[in-house]
Amino acid sequence: MAAGKRSIFEEVGTETRKPEPQGGMIDKGRRGARGAIRIWLMVLFAMVFAMIAVGGLTRLTDSGLSITEWKPISGALPPMGAEAWAAEFELYRQSPEYLNQNAGMSLEEFKFIFWWEWGHRQLGRVIGLVWALGFVGFALARQIPTGWTRKLLWIGALGGLQGAIGWWMVSSGLVGDRVDVQSYRLATHLGLAFVILGFIAWYVFELGRAERELMQARRHRDRKAFGMGTGLMHFAFLQILIGALVAGIDAGRGYTDWPLMAGGFLPPDFFDMTPWWRNFFENDGFVQFWHRMVGYALFAFGIFAWTRGRRSASPAVRFGFNAVLAMMCVQVVLGIVTVLYSAPLALGLLHQLGAVVLWVLILRARFLAAYPPAQSVRG
């Protein structure tokens, strides 16, 4: 039959339908493993958030030095029986914290601080297990998208490093006559927790949209808003580290007036420690003063970043920066109230968790500026 001629047996009006074009792997953005991996990362995010909260409570209840040994495997089981509890308590009674601060503590009082620290460490083990099971499962099923293996391994590596830094921090409070861990080690430990949470949040943002959509959105990046988000991210991280230094030496309970400190702009004995570098980590007036000053500067920069973000053509970007400014206002009020009430347990924890929320909102605004969502012609 000549090309182009119809068969005499073909029904009138019947047409051969062409198959619809099939997109490549890049078009399967929200399907398959991307969605499952995103849910897994969201579970990890919630667990790390809880870990930061439990860590804050462990610090605020002075429980972090109750376990004087690091046993990553066998330490997963708590003391079983009276003899095991007596042995654990005896180890603690040899520590500087007991000798210099908690001498005479009863076994029941020891159990209270022990369970806080044990729960903190146990949650860390569970997070590591959830990461390992998820990663191995997705890897064996060959469901990890191209380019994501290193990203997911990176989270696991940071988690392992966090465990080692946790013991490095605790060990600093078990020598000499110290009753607390060294504040700069506490800042390192908390700072890394925020880094881990930040990477997980960013990956969740990326997996929430199709790969093709992200590639197209990147062409419309709001560079000025993105730059402001990047600056705000680094500025907020600095303030988080200084806040950890404040917590490490209980500097938030030393000066309970505001906006002055002990009636003056500068606190007494502002920079009197020798050698001079000790003031940055051990002088409670100096550390709290800089936490306040950096907080004021961060708030001012946040307003400036908001004025740039609200001029973005993308409604999502504008909303992202609006949320950052709103949470920043809440966090400033929380910080002032925490100081005025001498950092009680509830307010101290709320202020720390407020920092977590603000941190994630800053990352979210930065992500939206980097990948503005598409909008219709109607806006």
C-alpha cells in the first residue's frame, strides 16, 4: 500500500493516536524515592529538633556531667539493679561537680540528673540508627536520586562527628575543679547541631519541589534577597554561638536589668580577666554584654534585610522575609524577658527553641529567594 493511503477496511474517523511524550528522570521530581527520602529527612529533622530541646534541658538542669564515661554501645542500657546504680553513683561522687557543688546528693537526686543525660545520649543513638537504616535501605533499593548519595552521607558524617564532640565537651567538665563544661566546647556542640538541622532543612526544601522546577526557578533567582538571606544566616549563627557561651557559664542569670547592666551601659569588671582571651569564654558580664550587642545588631540587620525582601517580585519571597521579621521580634522579646526573670528553666528553653525556629525561617527565606516559585500571570 502506498504511503499516505488509508486501508479500505479502516473505519471512517478513526485516527492513530500518537503516544504522549514521556519526560525523563528530571521530570519525576516529586515521585518515587524523592518523596520517601523527604519524609525520612523530615523525621530526622523532628528528632534533631527534639535533641536540641533535650540538650537544652540537660544543660539547664545541670545534668550533663552525671554520666562520667563514654560507652557508645554498652551505655545504651541504663543501670540494672541496686548494685549497678550504686556503682554509677560512686563514679559520679568522684567527679569535680559532685565534690564542689553537689556534695551530699542522695541517690534519688542523682537518678534525676542521670536520666536527663542518659535520655539525651539515647536520643542521639536513635537518631544515628534512624539515619543508618534509612540510608542503607534506600541505597540497597537503588532509590537514591543522582547526586544525593554524598548529601545523605554528609548528614551521617556530621551526626557521627557530633557524638564525638559531645564527649569532648563533657570530658572538659570532669577534670580539675570545674563544675561545668568549657563554654567554647558547648558552643561548638550546639553550633554543629544547628548546622546539621540547617542541612536537613535545606534538603527537605529541595526535595519538596521537582528537579526541573528548581532548575527553572534558579534562572529567576532574586540575587539581592538571596544575598541578604545569606548574610542574615551567618549573622544569626554567630549570635547562636554567643548564646551558647552565655548558657555555658550561666551568664544570663548574672545581670537581670535591661537595657542597662548593673545600672550602667558596661557591666562591672567588663574585661578584667587575665589572660585577656579568658574574658570571651568565662567573664559573665562580658559574654552577656556581647550577646546583647550582637542581638541588637542582628535585629537591625534583619529589618534591613526585610526591607529588601519585601520588594521582591515573588509573593513567596516576601512572605518568607515577613515570617523572619515576625519571629525575630518574638525572639528579641523572649531574650529580654529571660534576662529580667534570671533565665528560669521554661524561659531559657523557650528562648533556645525560638532560635531554632528563627534559624529555619531564615533558611526558608533564603531558599525561596534562590528558587522563587513560579506564579501565574494573574499573580
